Amino acid sequence: MRAGLLAAAAALFCATAPGVEIKVDFSRETGVVKPVNGVGQPPIVGLREYPMFRYLKEAGIPFSRLHDVGGMFGRGVFVDIPNLFRNFDADETDPANYDFAFTDRLVGALVAEGVEPFFRLGVTIENYTLIRRYRIDPPKDFAKWARICEHVIRHYTEGWADGFRHKITYWEIWNEPENWETVEKNEMWHGTFEEYCRLYEVASKHLKSKFPHLKIGGYASCGVGWVTGGKSARSRFQYDCFHYFLKYIKEHDCPIDYFSYHSYAAVEPMMKQTQYVREQLDAAGYKGLETCLNEWLPAPSHDKMGSSLQAAEVAAVLVGFQNGPVDSAAIYDARCGIGNYSPLFNPLTYKPHKAYYAFMAFNELRKAGTAVAASSDDAKVWVAAAKGGSGSAAIMLANPSGDAKPLKLSLSGCAVKAAKCRVTDDSRTWVETPVPSELPPRSVFAINLATDAD
């Protein structure tokens, strides 16, 4: 009887067809489906209401990192420390010196949709610093800056200053302080990297002493593109800063609950970078330290915006993160805006781009919850799978290549009773379809199964 059910499943999934062989073994659990489907700044389209946040809930987005929120200078009202505490010379213990109004509404709107804020303590990038800079100089008093951040955290997690008791676990000290190799060109930190490390030391020690239950980390590194072919002085500088930071925090006994970094490489180099970061953290004495790749987008370009190619590449990265060493991740980003770095929403229609549905597909894995062994014999086809309770299971497939791929899907460890499949490709967007015998080029599939689980 069992053999008959498995044979029926094989027939349903075209297991005898030639082509790419995908193997899924539902009896081999490999851990949890990880929260690698976070996003950067959320889709803000106004200052009072946030109607597009519902899309984050619908896609099961676990968290939204609050960096560059609202555009240049945080629109003057959001998140950035100079927006929350406008006069650095004022008394940081006096609630009257803080302006939480707009950030309160933003954070509350995210929480209402089940999206946890990931709070960056610092400033928004100033892309035109060579003309003039405003807020990217190192704080003139590192200890006071840390105390200001302490009161921001108390406002949002302990109710200080008519505040809240929100669940906000992650607090990040600055962002990309090594953005350029020269101080004059650096758009995030108009100081040396050594000065940043001192800020990290002062702030991390103070904040961790006040909030031992929260996760304090950083440094939102530009990443290690040097190891996958970066040839510029800027890339080398960023690579060197990564190693300097690890040495510094070890020598100065700095608290770090997670290491955050960024990558805008193509899919395969990005995966190699995640492996390198993991290996170097372990070698430096931080074995098992949580990692968060909280800015990523594979090889962004204007031509990819809204395309099935971008959707398939984004899906491949999500699968690669799930199967690799990254613990959590956030795409850059979920704004509804123009430019190369707004892959999820169309600013003209306020509707999702195709890449949004890669997140919808990954959410099927998240809803199942328990990752299982899945493999592809074609490096250009990406697969992840998961199972849940009551015989539910899900498979996610991504083919970012330009070729159609005949599919041989082999399942073990369960018997399939029913299947439902959705596809996003050149001509379809999250359309229900039969389980495929061929993966079209530039395609993403989400397959939901009802099974007789072992």
C-alpha cells in the first residue's frame, strides 16, 4: 500500500521526466525555516496612514529594518537619532527634549501588522556629502550618544516618556561606517573607522549593561565583496575594516549579539560571501555568533525593476539563505519608490512588483515551519522545502536562468494526497497552475502539498 502511494506521488510530480532532478526528503529535518525574509524600510506613502503595510503582513514578513526610512534625512521626522533628539546639547534625561511623534506612528503601524521593527541607531545616508554634510559626523560625545540611545530604547520597550512596551529585539549601532575608503567621500560616517570602533565599544557596553535581554550589534558592514572579485580600493578597505572590527571587539571585550552586513553581489557570489563571513567569525572566536545580512539585492539595475528575472533572482537568494549560514536577512528594501533599490512595489500603481511574490512563495515555507532536506543537481535551479503539522508541506523552486529546465521531482518520506501550485514568470504573476514538468526561464514556484506524513 505504501509503495503504491509513493508511486502515485511520483507520477503526479513527473518523476520519470528527464532534466533537472530535485530531491526532497520529508523525513530528514534540517532545522527551522529561518527569518531571512525580512525587509528594509517599509512602504511609506504618507506621514499619517500606512495602507501598504498590509502587504507585509500578507507575505509573512517577520521584521522591517528601520534605516534610510522615509528618504533623505529620514524625512526629518523618522528614526534617525537627530530626528528623535534634535538638540544634542540638551538634557538627555528630559522627555521634553525628544520628538517621537512620527516614529511612534510608524512603529505602531508595523507592530499592528505583526512586523517587528529592527531599529538602526544612527543616521540616514547622505548621498551628497561632497557638496555638504549635515549629520554624519561622529557624535561629539560618544557616552552621551549612548545615553540618548538608551532613552530611545526605553521609550519603545519600557514605556518611558509616554512610550510603549513593543517587542523590538534588535538594536543596531550605526550603518556602513566604512562606506568609502576616504573620510571626505564617506556618506555615512565622516570619521575614521577606528573612531567608529570606539563608538561601537562605548555604545555596546552601555546599552548591553542596561538591556541585557535585548540584542545589541552591528556594524551593518558594507560587506566582503573583495573575496569574490572586488578590485577597487573601496572594496579592499571594506574587507580590511571587517577584519579590523573583529580584532578590535575581541581585544576590547565589546558585547556583540549579532553581526550585520550587506551584499549587492549577484546570486552566486553573494552566497560565497555569506560562507566567508561565517568562516571568519568562527575563526576569530565568534563561533555561532548570529549573523544578519540586512541589506541585500542581487546585482541591482534599473532594467530589472519589476521583472521576472529580478523575482527569480530574489527567490534564489531567499532559498540560498535558507540553505546556507545566514541566520536572518532583510532585502533592501520595501519602500514604494523609484530607483534601483525598490524591488518590491511599483510607485506608480502602489501594487507589488513580481519580486514581492518571491516573498509570498517563501512564506509558504515559513508557515510550514520545519525545513527538510532538498537538493538540485543543477546549480542554476534553487530549491528549499519544509513540512508542518497535519500533513502540510511546501516546496519552493527558483530558476533565474534564461533557459527552460525539464523537471524531475522526486519526493520521499511522505505520500502526496493533493498539491496546489503557484507560479511567477515572464507572463504570469502568482498564478495558480498545475505542478510543472518544466521550469520556465526566470520563474518562481510555490508548491503546497497535503501529505500522509511519516
